[in-house]
Amino acid sequence: MRIISGLYKGRDIEGFDIVGTRPTMNRVKESLFAMIQAYLSNAIVLDLFAGSGNLGIEALSQGAKHAYLVDHNKEAVKVIKNNISKLKITDATIICDDYLKALMFFKQQQIKFDVIFLDPPYQDNLLNEAIAFIEKNNLLIEGGILICESDSVHNVLCSYSVFKKRIYSDKKIVIYKK
């Protein structure tokens, strides 16, 4: 994988060989970041099912102030740490924990986000649970965006306004705005 734009443009990061992850491919990532570019400057970002950290690192490269990269898979967290170290990134927090425990931590610490990436394993149907927690606990700032990646089969349940929607073969990306 490669960083597509910004401070770390053209730099390679690890990530294809992590069991249980499905990296966002470069053409999809490029399209996604073109849609959300205006929201990244000085943003506090959450990449909740981070995998390799691809989306959170790209957000940092394109001007985000800080990124929280969360994954429960120890192998994924190891890859995130390697990627962060390799790029000498200092404005990222890596959390190895279950997504609900991480969301509870953010609630307790009163951390709110400008941009939230949700790209959980499709088969586990975790997307709607994560969205419900985020909405109920007000973890997205007013005017913030929630980016959901899912397969084209599952319906996403979110009370925020649909800002943009794209379908890439078997992948659906919906961006909600609060």
C-alpha cells in the first residue's frame, strides 16, 4: 500500500498480509479522500477498525491534527506501530482493544472526533453497533463526518444525513454528516 497524497505521499506502508483485514485499495482510497479533503485540516480522526492504519495515516498525511488508530488484532497493531515508526509520525495514538471498549474510553475521556472511519469486518456486522454507540454518546462533533465502508448487502443504520455515497463493485462507502 502507498500513501496517496500530502506529507507522506508516495511512501509505502505494510498491510496486505494481516489475517482478518481487508485493506482499502488505492483507487477507492483516492476517491474517498478526494470527497473528504475539506474535513481533514486540523481534524481529530478515529480509525476504529484500523487494520494497518492505512486510513488514519492517510488522514494525517493530508492534514489531520491527530489520529486514534484502534484495532483488537495484535498482529494489526504491530503493523500499525511499524508503519507509524517508519514514517516518524508523532501525532497518532494506537489502541489495541475491542472497538466497544475503545469507544467507551473515548466517551469517558470526553474525546470527540471530526472524522470517524468505520471499516469493520463485513461478516461480523459490527458497523451498526459502532454507529449506535457513536450516536448515543455524541462522539462525533457537530458538522463532523462518519465514513462507513461495508459490503453492498448490509444496510447501514445511521440517523446522520447522507453526505456522499459510492459503490465500488462489492464495496459500498457512505459518508454521513452530523
